[in-house]
Amino acid sequence: MSITKKFAKVFGTILLLTGIILLVMTIIYTDDSFWLSNVFHDKVYIYQWSVLYMAGVIYLDKFMTTPVLTRIGSRKRAAFVLLGIKFGFAL
């Protein structure tokens, strides 16, 4: 199984769980103050950004095929190139 397929499964799982959590919070907590204090909290933003980051990494990994990595040269240099691309995307 390729790394992109693994990321796609993780991306789908994270997206599904985030939706379920927000749905449960919508049904259970109807008070606006609780909703604003918990949904707009730092931890929720991290979960939301992680879904977008995973989608971006899946898109970027699509271009890093075996022939491209072979042309880069050594495995260490290829790992640093991939790390640099993903770090740049994260910023």
C-alpha cells in the first residue's frame, strides 16, 4: 500500500471524526456560551488544520513518485527534500 493511500485513509477518518464531534456538540449543547467557548478553542483549530494539512500532503506526495526520488540521488537527500517541501507547506 502506498503512502498516499495510507494518508487518504487517515484523512477520511479525521474528517469523519471531526464531523461527528461537531454534530454531537451541536445536538447536546444548545447554549451559545458553551458552543463558543469549546468550538472556538485552540484544540479544535488544531484538529481542523490537521485535516487541511493532510489533504495538502496527499496532494504534494502525488508529485513525489519513485522516478523523481531516484533522480534526486541519495535517500538522505530525498528525505530532506520531502521534509523541506512539507515544512514549507506547513508554514
